[in-house]
Amino acid sequence: MNILFLMADQMAAPILPLYDAASPIKLPNLQRLAERAVVFDSAYCNSPLCAPSRFTLVSGQLPSKISAYDNAADFAADIPTYAHHLRRLGYRTALSGKMHFCGPDQLHGYEERLTSDIYPADYGWAVNWDAADVRPSWYHNMSSVLQAGPCVRTNQLDFDEEVVFKARQYLYDHVRRGDDQPFCLTVSLTHPHDPYTIPREFWDLYDEVDIPLPEGAIPQAEQDPHSQRLLKVIDLWDKPLPEAKIRDARQAYYGACSYVDAQVGHLLKTLEECGLADDTVIVFSGDHGDMLGERGLWYKMHWFEMAARVPLLIHAPGRFAPARVQASVSTMDLLPTFVELAGGRLPAELPLDGRSLLPHLEGRAGHDEVIGEYLAEGTVSPLLMIRRGPYKYIHCELDPPLLFDLQNDPLERENLAASPDYAELLASFQAEVRQRWDLARLHGEVLASQRRRRFVAAALEQGERTSWDHQPFVDASQQYMRNHIDLDDLERRARYPQP
């Protein structure tokens, strides 16, 4: 079967109507899709930051295994991705939209990238743990919240509309080609990522809606150390936000979620028009969430549910019965899942951390575990996470441990790490961290990578600049009407269905 993989950027799962029946967010297309899909209720990213999360997703390997440390980490060309695997199985592979690849290889197994990326491909955003108290100008700040509101046009709208246009054109070209080769098309939008602004059409969907404010913000003095560092990273320390702007930001975010849903609707309609709906597995997910003011935090970069949990559904009605999966899984598990859906086998000699979701899809017992690593801005030591059963454990050598029972405390208000009743569980998690990671070595590898990339980035700013950003090629000599192409033949081939 074909695979259509749809991605949203910074879409927080806990507040979506797919997971919260009381959510005011309007997602009619995704909800209709979910009714006939396998929906994962506890899906996570493996690093709550764009590039590391995406590199892990496409490779099925943890960030530390592939040096995916931050948003300027080089993604090596010799790391196999799901696109490489599917090409070997006979699939056409294409990417339309964002994947935030850094480095000179901008394809990573995709035969085609239909658009450029919205983010830079160079090392300019390399993190500096050597000067952790210095806040670079490119870090998030609060302008996204303070300037929140409706708009006519933005950089992100320009990007996403090109992404969807090119993706639909790819589907039309596929059916007009008329062969039996399957495709894997990845369509990756940049909404609802901040800035929090969206056209009136989507803003006005929520004009009559009571926009809920964050539940019980935690005073900054009572925040855990990593949250305190993040408040400084995003320039929010000692700077309370106006309640009206918090509400505006959340309304715009809701509207941006509905915008994503509308784009999904366009793509689903194209599948139907092209007769591809019954032959295509549809997967919807994202790279990480957004705190949206919960706990007093914004954006991502922490392991709390709003930042780390992502939507995940897999729609293949002819193959899998609709179901809800309670077990915790991650986007790292998508690569082995795609390979098995395509009828392939995973090479035993290639490293892989992800585990196939096929048992869950078939209603059998599957894994219930997520391993996470955060190695970027806001920390100066690896921030690690283990999610298993009802528990989430967050570990950093510099900070007190965090342990939550999400079954009884879904808002993560009670840190159980100091409770004598949980001393044995805490000790077992701590021992597992020591067994899984050589923390001193990982810390050193991150620092060494940061130093190399900052040096190279500074050098490449001198002299003539060569861009690594992907440049999509369009051969205009083969487009539309040209004198070397027979007009009747051109019109016949371009028409679908053909007369």
C-alpha cells in the first residue's frame, strides 16, 4: 500500500479533541479520520525540540546514537532513514515541507523534496554549553505571545500553502503516471508552531469560544531547576505576561490547529479524487508539543506532557480495525512500522532503537515504553526521560529527580521523587539511567560537537557563502504547453481521468 505521512509542527496532543473530549479545538477532518483509525493515546517524541525529534523519527535511533543534539546538529548522510528502507522495497519517496535537516545532505533517502525547508540547514543555531548564561539572539523570546492575534499573511502561511499545493500535485502526477509503483509521501506542515497568529477565517472559529487559561501556573521560584532555566532562555524570567495576550496566543494556536486540519482535509479530498484512498495508509503525527503557558512555560524543551506528547493515528481501515492504544509509544517507532507495513524486514546488522507498532495495530500486546533525551538549550547536562506504565521519570545530573504517576496525576503536580513510598521505584529508575547511558561520555560528546560546529559556522561566515539549503529544481521546459511536446498528447496526459 501507499503511505501518506502527515506531520504537524509543535501540536500538543493533550489539548486536542482526539484526546480530550472537552477540548474546544475544531478538527473535523482529523476526528473523522480517527474514527476509522488506530489512535495512540500516549505517544511521545524522543526529544522535545524540532531537529533532534525529526532526526530520531526518520532514523528510528535515539539522539545520542546519531549526534542529534540540537537544532543545528549535523544529520549524517550514512544514517539510514525510513526513506532509504522504503526505496529499497520499491517505493517512490518524496518529502513536501519541513524536516529541518542540517548539513549538506538535504535528501536523506527521499528521491524528491518538493519544497525547500522553512528553517536553515547550517550550524548557525548551535548551542553553547560553555556560555550557558549568555542568551543568543536567535533563542525563542516572548514576541510570539505579545504579538499574538489575527493576520492576513505570514511566512508560515506562505510555506504551508506551497507544501500542500506541491503534495497534491505529487498525488495527481502519481495517478497520471499510471504505473503500479507505490509511494511514500511525507507532508510536513509548520503550523501550529508559533508565532501565534492566523487568518481571520480560523481566528473567528473561536470568537464565541471561552478560551481556557492555563491551569494553575507555578510561581517561578517554585519551578524545577530546568523550568527556571527555560524561563530565562525564552526571556520570561521576572516578566509576567498580560492575561489578554495569553488568551490571544491560545486562540491563535487553536486557529492554527484548525488550519492544519483544513490542509489535511484538502489532502484527503485529493486522495479520494484520485482513487487512492483505499490503497493508502495514512499516518498523522508531529515532532513535539507546546506548553502554551501551562505551568508558566511556553514552547517546548521539557518532558512535561504538553511539550512531549504528540498526536499519533494510523488509518488503514482495510487492514486494521479502529482502536485506542493506551500503551506508551514514540515517533521513533515509526521507521520499523513503515518497513513492516511495506512488507519488508529490518536488517539485523543495522542499529535501531525504535520498535514496530504492528502488534498494537493488530490488537496484540506491544511495548509500553518511551526513552527520551534532551541535549540542547536550557540545560547544560543531558536531560533524560523514561516513560513506562503509569510513571514518568526525568533525570539530569545537575537537578533533583522528577517522578510522576500520570495515571493519578495527569497534570504532573506531585513530584514523587521525595516520597519514601516511592524510594524503591526511584532507585530502580536511577539505576536504569546508569545502565543505559554513560553520562560523562555523553556530556563530553555534546560539548565537543557544539565546539566544532560553532567554529565551522564562524569560519563559513567569512568569504563566499555556499548555502546548504535545499533548492527544489523545476524543469520549466517540460511544464505546460511547449512546442516540442504534441499538444493533444500533452492535454491527454495531463487530464485525469484521461478521456
